Amino acid sequence: MNARLALVVVLLAAAPVFSADLPFPPSGDNQRATVTQQIGPVTVSVNYSSPRVTLKDNDRRGKIWGQLVPYGMTDLGFNNCKSCPWRAGANENTIFTTSHDVKVQGQPLPAGKYGLHMIPGKEEFTVIFSRNSSSWGSFSYNPKEDQLRVTAKPQKSDYHEWLTYEFTEREPAKATVALKWEDLQIPFTFTVENEPAMYVSEMREALRGTTGFDWHNYVTAANYTVEKKGDVAQGLDWAQRATDPAMGGQPNFNTLMTLSRLQEANGKGAEAKQTWDKAMADPSAGPLDIHQVGRSLLTEGKKQEALKVFQINAQRFPDKWPVHVGLMRGYAAVGDNQKALAEGKLALKQAPDEANRKNLEQMVKKLEEGKNVN
């Protein structure tokens, strides 16, 4: 090897090697940020790099939209991308992740990780979810990798020096996330469909493990299917397991009452009545247990059935708390205000603590004024 070639080899060996794992400040000091929101069983997050409006020697306020962020597609002059969207942030891909299938602006988006891009416009933005989430910015953008495109209307926003993603609206099965920068925001909404079915599916998986050795969990899961009008056939199976000693279950007031509820929900009225009678006669049933059954029936609008339960409670546990409270509610529900008031006054004398006493005082006052207490 001649001396000149040897020198070249040494210089090449000494050159620094770029590594994505090397701790180093982000390009342009655009710090990475993540915002995450739980919507029911679904987790959604946006991971992005956050540029600012005002640089040390360059105040860009009023020059962001339509200038720094051009309207329409752009020739970025790199990697042969002649018509590229905006990266919806800075530096690496902005990444949108959803743990389950959702709908964005009413359009389906499967669970997964997506590169988030936007095509800015004065009146409308196009939001792009690309299956490529590992690139740098939009330089490698390929429309063939689009999973979904939706449109969003830009809106005025309070001033944001740093580009930020915020969840601006949140409901049990819906949320809106907005990109906010300078005085503009671009909101788009995603919704979760069949939320109860998702929970049932996750419960089913959980009950395959150690969770499935506790009958309380089967009761909770079974009751959920009724309350949410979900998969009551699955709920019936869980309720049966809760009462079956061979499956770790236990026939008691709670499990039998749950089984009766699921049998009725599955159209098995005669079986439900037999199981209900068995539950009411079970020695594990206490006055508070039976009282809660009556309250549940009132919630379902079954007033006469509720009163019957409260009367059974009074026969089995005379003068026990909260028997008179139940009778007060039961008689009030069927319109017998006089009996309801008499039971309310008896309950007031038994109040076990100050909070219950004050609550009963207000209910008795309502009854005296001829008002309903349910």
C-alpha cells in the first residue's frame, strides 16, 4: 500500500459514523413530544417534533401558513419527491398510533402506526395516514402507501408558539385531536365503534388467565353485557360459570341473581324466575343485598317488582337498615305517598351516620311537599 492510499484509509476510519442511537440534540432544537388519550378501551397517541414560531434571529409570526408551510403539495428538492405533503410537524415522521380500529372523520382506520402528513389549504386541509411511519419528514412520501385520507377545516386558535397536538374534545367513544400552531388549529375527530364489544373481547381474554379463578369477575363481566346491551349469550356463559363450583364458582345470592338476570336477557323467562326465587331464599342474602336488587329494578323502571322486593326484605329482616329506606322508595315509586312518608320517618330514626341522616331529611321533606324521591 502506498503512502497516499494509506492516508486515505486512515482518514476514512477516523470519520464519525452517524447512529440513530447516539444521544444528540434534535435538529433545529425541535423537541420530540407525545400526546396520548384513552377513549374507552382504545389508546390513541400522536408523537411529533415541535418547531416554534419565533427563532432567535427570525420572527416568523404571520409567515407560517402559506409561506413556511406552503399550501398544496410541494417539491422538496430531495429524494425525487416532486409532489410532497407537509410532515405535520418537524424532523422525523409525525406518528399517529391507535391500539384498535377507529374511524377518523367517519372513515375507517385499522389499528396500527401511521406516518401523519397534511396537505395544507386556506379553506381545507387533507390529513394523510401513511403506512410508512419510519421516514424522515415527507422526503420519502409515497402516495401508494396511503392508508387513509380525510379532510379537516382549519380554524382560528389561541396563539401557540410551539407546534402542539391537543385533544380538544373527549367523550366516552369519541375524541378530537387538533394540531395547533401560531393562531391556527386543524382538528380531526376519531370515533370508537362497538365499544362494549371491545370490552367484552378484552374481558374474555382476561378471564382465560388467573382473573378467571374468581367468581366476582364473572359476575362483573356478565352484568356488563346486560347493562351495555352487548353479547348477552357470552354473559350467560359467564354467569353460569360464576355459580359452578367445578369452575371456581359459588352459588350464592350475587351469582344466582346475576344468572337470573342473564337468563331473562336471553329469553329464558321460566328459568330466570326459578333462579331468582332461589337467590332470594339463599342464606347469603342480607338486607343490603336485597335492597340493592330493589334499587336496580327501580332504575329499570320496574316499580311494582321493586316494591315486592322491598316488602320481601321487610319480612325477612324487619327493622333492619336499610329496609325502611327501600319501602319508602318503593311506595313512592307506585304513588303511595302516605306510606312512603311513614317509612321515611322510620328510616330517619335508624340512620347509621350523619350523611345518611341528612339525605333522608331531604327526602322526607320532599315527600311532605308531595314530591317524588326516586
